[in-house]
Amino acid sequence: MRIAQIAPLSEAVPPKFYGGTERVVSWITEELVRQGHDVTLFASGDSQTSAKLAACTPEGLRLLGYRDHTASHLAMLHQVHRRAHEFDILHFHIDLLQYPMFEDLNHKCITTMHGRLDVPDFMPVYRTFTGMPLVSISDNQRLPMPPNVNWLETIHHGLPSQNCPYYPEAKGGYLAFLGRISPEKRPDRAIEMAIRSGTPLKIAAKVDKADQEYWDEVIEPMIHHPLVEYIGEINEEQKKEFLGNALALAFPIDWPEPFGLVMIEAMSAGTPVIAFRNGSVPEVIKDGVGGVLCDSMDDAVAAVAKVKAMSRAGVRRYFEGQFTAECMVKKYVAAYEELLARSAEVIRLPRAAAFKPQVGEVNGSARPAIPVAAMPA
């Protein structure tokens, strides 16, 4: 297929520093190329890809010092729309700016929803432009959305199997906390787990300006315990060893996490995950196989002993069967094919039958149909 991947312009693809969405876009793009598809990546000019690169800015907008990225994204979308006839599929990763501009092309569009969807400010767009085919990154992520949006599929993220190589032995014997210091990530829970279980904890995390007060008042006073070590932010290479040598990843979140890439990064290394049962966690972690699911602090403390008996090889096998980039992209290709098949089916319908309500059965399944008004003449 001829596929356009439309990435955020905030960071390069893959990102030079932080940027979970841009990293996933890179994995999708490179695996599609590896599988033989003709892929064009619309992204910043400093992106690195084996696909054809359509540079829409000289480099990532954050590094250029841009505070509002709306204008640059609109200019990119104009370029994509002008070239839309060159592609079978337009795959967007930029939230919702494309909805009105591509309403006439919904039959070949997919938008992956990468973030949380419980933001009231965005609901008017979701309620108005219900034809855009959407992919969720977990079933839980869908819950706040209006009932008539056009869900195509849920596709969990996957990463290249070599990105976080397998470590057969946890040589460090510590709990690892990786990511961002914030109230919803609950590093305070990770510290409590470590102290109560008598297990060392290493925290590799950044502190954003928005979370500085939380760091100063809650977390910083807690990190002086002899079992707790604060490392700060680490890069991709350091992450491999950090996760690979850990006894377990502590993932004690207190919010509806849409996915949580760090969970599959840990499992790729063979490191089990001790996670609180919130958001996507029960979809990603199979209890007793990929890690241990917890509903309380007592559960989390008890889980430290449980992970010591888990097979790291078994954790890695679970990752390989569910969360590689190859697994992810096979599902995306199937979604592309389903979308194109739906479009062809609607075009073949008699005119009276074609103008049915937008939400209904298609090919015997209870999926929302794409309106014929969005089909090419």
C-alpha cells in the first residue's frame, strides 16, 4: 500500500529526547517499510527514516523555540491534503486538527489517539466530526468518548524487539521507577514499596516545571532514605541497562494511563512489572506472566516477593507474542485493509441503501459505518 504517516511536529521522528508519540510513529513507519509498503513520513526535517521524508519544518518545533505549534501543523495538513491522491491510507498521529479538513477523505483516513481522552475541551470536535476512523491504544482509553465516534480498532503499542534487549538475570536486584515525577505517576508509592519490602529503589525520572511543587513538597523529602536512589533523567542507551538489571519495574500509577510504553520496554528486557490496576494496565500486564497486578499498597509490597519467583524468560516470551513492532504493524495493516474494504462496500451499495445512519452494522459486525457522503464520487 501507499501510506502516509503524519507525525506531530513538536519533536523529530524518532525524538532526540522525550517524545513517546514520535517514537511510536517511527516504529510503525520503519516496520511498514520493512514489510514492503511505500511509506511517506510527514514530519520535521531532522527526522531519521528509511521512508520518504516530507519535511514540514526544519526541525522539531520545541527545539526551535516555538510555543504554539498550531500554525505549523495546519500548514503540514494543507500539504497532506494537496497530496492525498498519492496515497491509499492517510494515518494521522496529531490528535484532532485534521478532522474538519479531511472530512471528505474519511474513507482513507485513520487517526491513532495517543493521549488521554477525558479532556472536556476537546469533546465538541469528537461529537461533531464522527466520521473520522479512530484507533485507540487501549480499550480503557475509549471510555470517556461519545458513543457515536467511529472506532475502527484497538491496537496496543509495540516496539522493536532489539530496542530493550533481554537480560536473563536481574544483576542489580533493585526496583526501577522510570518516567516522570508527577502526582498521577505516584513515585511516593514506589518509595513506600521499597522501604516496606526492604528492597533498593532507583528512580530515573525528570521533573517538569508543572510538577516542581510536588517534587519539592512530597518526593524530595522522601528520597533521602538509604534504600532510595534518585538518578534523574536518562537516555535511551542508559535505559536498556537500567531496566535490564532491575528486579522489577514499579508502575504504581493513579490515573487512567492510555497505554504506558515503559511497561513493554521492561518486559522486553525480561523484567516483570508491579503495576496498579488503573487505565490500560490490565490489558498490558497479564497477572503472573508479565508481572503482578495490584489493588493496594499491601498488594504491591507482597508483589516484590512474587516477582523474585517469576521467569524472566517467560516475561520476554510474553512480550514477543504481544508487543513487538511487528505485532503492532500487522494489526495496523489489517485495519488499513478493513477500512478500504468498508469504503469499497459502501460505494457498491444502491443509493437508497447507502444513505443509512452512520452507526450500524457493516459486514455483519457492529462497527460504525463510514458515511457515503465521505466516499469519492
